[in-house]
Amino acid sequence: MPSAGGPLAPVVVSIGGSVLLTGERDADYLGELAKLLARRGAAGPLVATTGGGPTARRYIEIGRALGLTDVELDEIGIDVTRLHARLLASRIGPPTPSHPPSTVREAVEAVHRSSPVILGGTEPGHTTDGVAALLAVRLRASRVVNATDVAGVYDRDPRGHPEARRLDRLSWTEFRTMVEAGASGTPGQTFVFDRLGADLLARARIPLHVVAGRDLRNLEAALAGVAFEGTRIEG
């Protein structure tokens, strides 16, 4: 952690593709999200990754039906995440690079020059959650915020179980058990967080905050490191 009066430690946010494009007032949301990221990026180093969501999954379904390999399917998903990053970065404008970095190394170098930095996926086998975790470790980030389509981590999927209970605090051991149970690594799969990412953050002891990505006021609170509604994973 930075010393009092010293530079702020970087923050990394992983924005799910299911948050970016829902079919409901997407342009309005992206415009407000861009303002939020620009504001937080001006306050301290900020890197955001953008997921592929339903758009990527649809392309992956078609590619799988056409007989493409898992590596090829991953590459198609990465292309979609980069389109999302380009859309958001262009809306933010300078000093954010309009052509998002394509590697973790490029993103780390870029955030030392300008903030925020937006990027999509990097290489097959890594989801954008995993990329966010890699960035956090390389940058020695103070936290990772996972902006998703649910309001935290639940004891069961709240989209199919109205009685699901949100878990406001979890240890890394508890959370990794949940991730192991739900993540196979298949291209296009949906799960609470990437297994590689969870392992990296747990080893580095970097907290993960899971919030509803369309609740911009709450998302900004999590990015700012103040009280928020969602799930904290740490310890």
C-alpha cells in the first residue's frame, strides 16, 4: 500500500460483457460508464478489461458448430472483447489510448503514461477476468473490482433461484472452492470469476470486490475503495 501522501496504488476493474451490452439503453450506459472511468482514472491509475458477454458466446456457438478448435474459438471471443474495449476507449477519449493494448505488458506500460487504460482479451486460455488478475499482480494493485450482471456472489445462482442469499464476505479459500466447482475453462462459459484469476489474486492477497456493473454509483464506490453493496473476497 502507498504511504500517506504518496501515489495511489492502481485499481483494476473487470467489466463483464453481459454488463456492457444488455439491449437496454446500452449507449446511455456506456456514455455514463465512460465518464465514471475517466473520473476515477484521473484520480489514480486505473485499468479496465472488457468482456465479450452474449455477443462473444453467440459467435463461439456458431464457430463450434462449424468445427473450429478451442484455440480458434478463444481467438474469436478475444476479438469481440477488443471491439468492446475500442468502443469504450473511444468514448472516453484522450488520454486513454484509442487503440487498446493487446497484451498485459503493453497495458502495464500504458497506465504509467495515462489513465484510464481499457483493453480486452490478450491470448487464448485467458478470460478477461484472468487478464484483470494478471494486471493486478503486475501493477501491485490495491484491489480488483469485478463488475458483473449480479449484485455480488451468492450461495446459488440468483437468476434462477429467487431465494438465493448474497454472501457479503468470503475468504479466498471459500471463493476458490466455488470457482473450482463452477469453472471448467470451456470457451464461452459463464461463471462468477475466472479460475486462473482467482488463484493469482489469492496468492498475491489482492482483494476482489464483486458488484453489479449497471449500478454505476455503487461501482464507483467500489473503485474508490469506500463502502459498497456487493461481495468482498480477501484474506
